[in-house]
Amino acid sequence: MVSKGDFHCHSTASDGALTPAELVDLAAGRGVKVMALTDHDSTEGVAEAREAAKRWPGFTLIPGVEMGTDIPGAEVHVVGLFLEPDNAELQSILKRLRDSRLGRGEGIVKKLNELGYAITWEQVQRIAGGASVGRPHIAQALVESGYIEKVADAFEGLIDRNGKAYVEREKMTPREAVEAIVRLGGVPILAHPGDLEDIDGHLAELKDAGLVGMEVYYKDYDEETMLRLKDAADRFGLLPSGGTDYHGIFGEDEPPPGDIPLPDWVVDRVLELGREAAASFRGRTVSG
């Protein structure tokens, strides 16, 4: 059964395989009614996605972004929903994050070269096609050059957080990302927290910063993981959100948009929260 909503999807504006329009057509064609476009550190695909959404009566496109943030020993991602691309402060933040991706990407390619993987930065940029460069583009270069069979293989000891070729980049802290999303009139959701250590400690801090929800219904979470995360969300008064984190680059087994057991009431509540956040943002702007 296809979920009514999917609040975490990627397009060619970052490291997805489909253009924003193709992604909308795929999701809407499968029966998804509400979809968030949440490219990494980029809102470049929102305009195209909005145009495509007009072809599907009853379909709602939520403009969003996925921000990469950092804590000691781990990477944490925060999804911001209902963020308007024409906001100057938002674009300043995203540009800084994208610039740090470029430096990190070049550093990873250099390390890979030292390890004997003969890929080039130019090759990675060609694959990215002008989009926000991410590690999946480097993984695709490794596949293209015949070093690995599939993109996921690169994230097993090579370019993952503790991999031999991993390079740090400038990131915000999770709290800074949540605070920025709230300040900019958005709804902050903690992305794929299943492997996060001391989840209660992080949720306490992020709830204090304005976190609204966390992903409980995520593409490959089993029932036990979802129940554990739902319990954590309930304890901290957070909305149990969900998304497939669809990229379209992980092979035939990758769950397509809407392939999560997300309850309809959560979808409706996300839309309500978006309206509330927009009203609050307008009020602050007028009073300020």
C-alpha cells in the first residue's frame, strides 16, 4: 500500500537520479498525495517540481531541504520542510554548506587516488551535473570505473563516516540547523535517527531548540526499529514522521516514493504544522 505522504526525497538537484519533475511524476503516479523535495543543501529543484505538481490535481509539493550536521563521532541530518527558496538567509546558509561539500569531495577523491582508485574530480563533477556534490556522486564514479558493483558498496568502509577515504567538511551542529529552520519559518524533522547513539540526549537538546518531529517510518526500518523510534518520539512529544529518502541510485531494491507505512494522520498533521509555521513566520516578519 502506498503512503499518502513522503517527506524525504531527492532529485538531480543534489544526488538523486530523477529530475525534480520526474520525481513528482513518479510519486504522484504511484498515488502519493503529499511529497517533500528535500535535496541536500539545495532548493534548486523546487521551482521545477512545483511546475510538475500542477499536472497532478490534488497533489501537494512541499519545498524542503536536508541539512548535513555534525556531532563528535557521527553525522546527523535534519530535514527542513516548508522552506521558501527565495529566502536570502536560507540561501546563504545552503551556499556555505554546498561550498564545504566541494572541498570535502575533492579531498575524498584525492584519498581514493592515494588508495589506488583512479577516478577524477572532473568525472565526479560530470556525474553531479552541476548539482550539489555529494558522496553518492563519488560512489557512482567508482561504479562507472569498475571498482565496485553498486553505489552502496562505497559506503562500507570506504567513503562512509569511518571509511578509509572519508574527509570531514564544514557543517552546522544539529541544534544550529533546527534553530535556523524554525527561524526561517520551516518545520524541522530529525532524519533517519535509527543508528543514533544516546538518542534521548539528542532529542532532549533538539526538542529544546524547536525540533518538531523525527523520522520513524523510514525506507528500510524493520518493525522493531520503528516501534523503538515511535516510543522515543512519544516520550519527547515529537511527530513520528517518515520518508523513503528516495534517490533512485541504489538499485532495483530501493523503495520508491511512498513505500513506507506512514499513517494518514501524520501527513495531515505535517500540513497543519506547515500552515502554523508559515503564520508564525509572517507574524514575526511583520512585527520585526
